[in-house]
Amino acid sequence: MTNLPLTRLRGNPRWRQPAFPARGPPESSLLTDSPIGSPIPFELPVSPAEILHSLRDPFSLLCSVSPCEEERRKEREGEPMAIPQNLLPSESSPEWLNKGDNSWQLAAATLVGLQSVPGLVILYGSIVKKKWAVNSAFMALYAFAAVLICWCAWAFRLSFGEALLPFWGRPDLAALTVKFLAAQGFAGMYPAATLVYFQFVFAAITLILIAGALLGRMNFKAWMLFVPLWLTFSYSVACFSIWSPNGFLFKAGVMDFAGGFVIHLSSGIAGITAAYWVGPRVSKDRERFPPNNILLTLTGAGMLWLGWTGFNGGAPYAANLDASIAVFNTHLCTATSLLVWLFLDMFFFSKPSVIGAVQGMITGLVAITPAAGLIQSWAALLVGVLSGSIPWFTMMVLHKRIRFLKKIDDTLAIFHTHAIAGTLGGLLTGLLADPKLARYFFGDDSKYIGLAYAIKDGRAAAGFRQMGMQVAAIAFVAALNVVVTTVICLVVRLVVPLRLSEEALMVGDDAIHGEDAYAVWGDGETYERSIHGFESFAAEAKEEEAI
């Protein structure tokens, strides 16, 4: 065997070659009488006790030798060991900055951003009728851009700033200054810039989800006004109340891990309220609204699912145990929900619906959001079963029996997939939250406990109190969004019509944007205007009649 002169840096698991001369290690540094029959190198001085110990355990000798005499001397004299250069604090890397947490939080935020752009842009553009593909995708893209500007200018501070009211922060322009952005944020061991970015993508996706209820008829100019108004007067209020350390519902002990109330319940209630005021699609579209590309729908849905790794995994504001548990529970619940919805479709309608499976996937993602890092994995399975069945029942059965719901044209059933699923997840959080996991997320506060665990521990009152807080949060968010969304729609329609004209509704994208999604016949010529299209056949028929 060849000699392997290895030493180990104290406190560092990586091994390195010692600085021996070219002729090899000195003879005095080789222990030639080793149990494995080959020299074991180490650096002197080595005590007799260490040598005897090494004869019994050669590997321990290799692990115990110091890299050099200078380091051994420093250790004996109690001098501090040198810190690696990459860990030394600097002006751009202060002592409070945790590089691992900051990296994860930026990555998680980007994953959530990818859920919207291009995830929901692709999903919206492909799940609607062909003539609405461009308009639907562009509503999502516009909302993403508009929310970013408003969020940085004033909405972030409304949502997470100093308290102006128990449910609203004090607006200012701090989020546009380096002094604020480079300082440590209100949560996590990283700068406020990371928090602003992370929370922005959540605000953006909330507006984009609302758009799902309005596809196929809302005036794009009205949508341009609706986005900043709703972000300012609705989202920021719910966000501050439940997520800000200064919010009254946060202080009361409401548990919303990653947005079951703030994002999904808000978007579901706001979506169906706005749909009521905007009005329905034309009857032809309501009766038949086939996806123009189911394969792209699956692509967008896949990006939505995998992006939820950052959605729930970033909620603890750190790359810690709770983040891992949240990610695991998220995917476990989602897969379960998808399969339950699929089996229900097959049992009652005989065919496995792809669109149905996507809906089941979404309800699973939504329902686990308020609970992801707060419940055990067996509970995540239970949430998946219920999220795949209860929203299915409300969508497929109750919606068709309740006259009021039948009148409202919720294009992508956002009320069922987000409001119902978000409410379900919030209630199950209050029931199944494990106090140990709650400590991971909320700290050492005994009030955060699920009803099931509270009864088991003889603290039923605490559990019922928690359920009461969850119900109170649901009522607050629902009432807030009904009132504020109604007011915003009434104000916007004073400026521009909420609904497109009948002529534009019949044509779709070309009437609104002057563009079509599928220009496949050359030079932007669509099928209808090509030699194969309806207009050509109509022209030929007129010529024949003239003859």
C-alpha cells in the first residue's frame, strides 16, 4: 500500500495534504508498526497515550492529529483559531446575515414567482377558449408587473410596517431606500430586501388568482385599475392583520402558516364578488369553453405544483426543520387530493378528467397551505382526502343547486378551489396543529395548539379558543373582501365599464389586443382569415349567389 499522508483540520471535516517536502514525510513521522501493515503518517509531537490509542484505533489517530505545530501551540495557549475568510463579517456581509437562510429565501421567492410567471400565465392562456388565450395570459402578466411597483412604493409598508391601525400599517417610501433594504428585516437573518421580494410574489399571485374568476369578459382597462386598488385596500389589510407582528389577528393567535386566509380565502371571495359585479360571459362561452391546449395546461399546473415548494417551504423564514416538514407535507397532501378528485370523477362520470385532476391538485395545494409546517404527515394525508372531496362536492353538486351561485360566472371556479379549500385548510389547522411543530414556527407560546392535541393534553379550553380564532379570521377576511371588492368595482365602473362590449365578447383577443394566440397560417394570418377559414367560405358563397 502507498503512504497517504493525511491530516485533518480541527473543526473542519475536509481533509488536506500536509506540507511535506518533495522527498516525502520524515522517517520520524511514520508509524511503521501499524495493525494494517502500512505506515500511518502523523505530525509530531504526539504523546505516548495517543500512540497507544492509535494502535487500537488507527482511524482515530488520523482524525486527532493537528495540522501543524503552530495550531497545536495556539490551542494549548488558548489563542482563538482563525476564522475562514468566507465567514468573516464585512460591510456587505454583516454579522447578523445568515447566508444559507438568505439563499434559501431568495430561491423560495423565485419559485413562487415562477408559479405566476410563467406558470399561471401558461395555465390561464391554455385552459380557456382559443379566442381568450392572449387576454387571459396577459391579465396575469400585467398583474405581476403592476403589483411589484405598488408593493415597493407603498403596499409593503401598509402590510408589514408600523401600525397605523390595528389592521393596517403606516405607508411610506422606505422600501425604495437602500438604508431600509440593506438593514435586517423584521423576520429572519437576512436583509429587508429579501423580505420585500419574498412577500411581493405572494401579493402578486393573489391578484392573479382573482383574475381566474374574471377571464373571458372583463374589460382590460378596468382590470388595470382594479389591481392597484385591491392590493392597497384589501390585500394589505388582511396581510397586516394576520401576518404582521403588529396585526390584531396575529397577536390574537390566528394560525395561517403560508396564506390559506391571506391569499386563498381572500382571492376566492374577492374573485366571486368581482365576478358578480362584472357579469357573466356570453351564453355561448358559458355553455362551451374548451381548453385550447390541455398539454400546456398541464405544463402550467406542473410549475404551480413544484413552485409550491417555495410557497410553503419559505414560510418559516429560514432553511430549518419546519421548512423541510412543510415541503414534505405539501407534496404529500397535493398528490392525495389529486387522486381523490380523479377517483370521484371516474366513479360519477366514468372518465378520468385531466382538468379535474388539475383542480384536485390545486385544492390540495391550497388546503395544506395554512397547515403545512404545523401538522404531522398523517394529518397531511387526511387534509388531502378532504381537500380532494369537499371542494369537489361544492363545485360539482352544491354549485348547481344553489340559485345564487349559478347566476355568478366564476370562470375557473376560484371560489371552490381557493375560498372553500382555504377555509377547509384553516379549520383543519385549528384542529390538527401539533404544539411541537407550532413551537418551531411561532416560538415557545402555549396558545398555539390544535383542538385534537389540546383535548389529549387536558387543555380543551385552549383548543376551542384556537378554533374560535380560526373562525374569526375566516369571517374577517370574507367580510373584508366582499365589502372592499364591491366598493372597488363600483368605483372602477364610474371610470370605465367593467365588462367588455358585446362585439368584443364575440371576437375576443383580436378585438381587445389586436393579436391572436395561434397565428399558424403564415404572416400572422389566422385560420378564420385563411383560405381554409370561415370568411373565405362566406366570400365564395356570396360570389356564387351573385352569379
